[in-house]
Amino acid sequence: MLLADEPTGELDSSTAQDVFSALQTANTELGVTVLVVTHDPAVSSQVRRTIAIRDGKTSRRLGMRNRVELQEEPDHIGVWPDQGADHERE
């Protein structure tokens, strides 16, 4: 997994495109999951999936409120609502 926090924030558009090309290559050719955090709405045209966060909240419709449980699988990491943590807080 590659985590990128504002990877193109201080770059000119040409260099930013080079960075996103490298990230896409890592994803498609090496199978690396790439998670990009950014405030730049133009980035959404460079990725396959976006998740918007507003007021610190996302994924409410999936029942994920307080915490999530990560489960390591052979080919991915599953993200599930942590039912125990949610019930403890109610």
C-alpha cells in the first residue's frame, strides 16, 4: 500500500502528471494499492475511485460510525464496521 498526502501540492502541472503516471503504473503493473489524500478536486480525474469527506465524516451509509475493523486477506485488506466498538458507545 502506498499512502500519498498531497503528492502534487507544490508541483507544476507537468510534474504533477508525471507523479500521477508513476502512481498509476505502481497500481496497474505492480498491484500496489494507492491512497491519495488531497484538497485538489482535479485529482479526481486521475483516479478510479474517490471518497469525499465532509465535516470529518464519510461512509455513514455503510454503518461505519466510530471505528472500523481491518481484516488482512491474501490479496487485499477488508474494511468492516467494528460492531463491538459501535455497541460499546451506544
